[in-house]
Amino acid sequence: MTTHFITAEIDLQETPTELQKVIEAELQKQGEPLRWAITSVNVARQKATVEAVITRVSAE
């Protein structure tokens, strides 16, 4: 198992609950999230930047 630092750009959602679900679903595509945070929001583009630490199972 290895850990990775990733950055993702997520479309802003109508509610914080929806935004959390979209973020978690996107991070699951990359691996198992250990922690994540929204680090910036671009209101003009309606995008949020998320930084996360994930784990992936190594294929050995």
C-alpha cells in the first residue's frame, strides 16, 4: 500500500452536502482517501480545488 498526494478540480454544487459527496466520489476513483481539504474556490469558474492524501494498493 502506498500513499499519494493528489489535487482535483471539482465543480461547485448547490449544497455543501452535495459538494462533499461529489468530492468523495471523485477521490475514490484515485484510491482510498485518508484526508482531504478544499484549498481554493474560483467563483468565476465555479470550481473548487481539493488536495487529498490517498492510499493505493500496490500491484506487486
